[in-house]
Amino acid sequence: MQTIRITTSQNIDIDYEVAGLGERIIARVIDLAILSALYFGCIILAAMFSQGSETAFVVVAIINGLIWLFYDLLFEILMNGQSIGKRIMKIRVISLDGSRPSFGQYLLRWLFRIVDFLIIEPGLVALIAAAVSEKPQRIGDIVAGTMLIRTAPRTKMDNIMFMPAYDGYQPVFPAAGQLSARDVELIHEVINNYLKTGNSVVVYDMAERVKTHLNITPPNGMNSMLFLQTIIKDYSHVSAQADAL
């Protein structure tokens, strides 16, 4: 599975799996099934309660047209880059820098659906573009500077939590021993929250609190996630050494 590493504005590196063509196609099929169900549901209701009025069918046709037209744009804005199909398939639209797309990006992506899905055979342009592009991206993604990723970060718990270091390990931050068990537990909770939600801001905030509390400055190039990982590792080592005395 292709992955992409994104550095957030909080200087945290996050590896995500790029959404595959199969996941994108299934998500689209789900959305189309939902739209079709809404369409026929509205037609049935109009037939039941309109008493044969043509006006009712015209109104229903207009409502259905608006739903089909704006479905993707509205859901992606309101559901943070996801339609119902994308949420079920656990994929999401993001900016290439890892941030939430702006309204303008969502709008551009939506406008270029005309190119992706309505020119030549329906969806053929989008399929070809996604197949040959690096990310992969359809035309609307390329123009808007967006891409689709799987919502679960590739980083797993086993890559975050550390076992006590080996005997010859030299702590990077000996001051980590000043932390309490509750402090370290909170760090674990923050990392758990990040793994569940992808919210890197909580990692950044916790790292800043620990730096201030211990009055330490990480080396250049050490981002917030790596800093917290190292603090946990150093705490485990220092605590193990203290218990051995």
C-alpha cells in the first residue's frame, strides 16, 4: 500500500496510507446508491401525496437535482472531507500539506467533477487520472491541491509505546525521571487520542507542556511526536535504574 508522509504545522510527521482506487470506487458506488434511494423515495412520496399534481413532481425533480448536484460539496465541507460513502470506506480528502482543505479547495475539487465524471465516459477521466498520477489524484484533486487518504494513521501503537531501554542506553533527557507516573500516563493518553483521531495538535500541546515543566529543549530536527516517544523511553529507563538501586 502506497503511503505519504505529511509534516503538520505543529512539526509532527504522520504517515498515512493513500486511498486506493478500489476504496474510492466503492465509496462512490455507496454514494450513488444513497442518492438513487433518495431519488426514488422522493418520487414515491410525491406519487402518494400529490394526488396527480404535476407541480409536486416538478418540485421533487428540482429538489432531487439540487441534492445530486451539491451532495459531494456539502458533505465534504460538513463532514471534514468525507461523504457518507467515504466515511464508510474510511477515506478522507485532505490538503497536500496534511491540513483540512479550505472552502476554495473543496469548491475547485467539486467544480472539476464536470471534467472528471461528465466528459467522455462517466468517470473515465477520473479513473485514468487517479491511475497514472503519483498520489493518486483525479483532475479535481490535482487542481485543488488535495488527495484522498485512509483515515487511520499507518503508525500503530507498537511503534509509539516503548519498552524499557536496554542496559547500556543513555537517556536523551535524564530530567524525564522527574515526571510522575500520572504525567507519563497522560502522555500515553494523548498519544492514544492522536492514534484514534489523527489530531496532532494535542501531541504538540503536550510536548510544549513537558518541555516547559522539565525546562528542556529538544535537539534540532526532533518533532513533537518523537520528543514524547523519547520522554517515555527515558522515563522507563530512569525509573528502572532507580528501582534497581
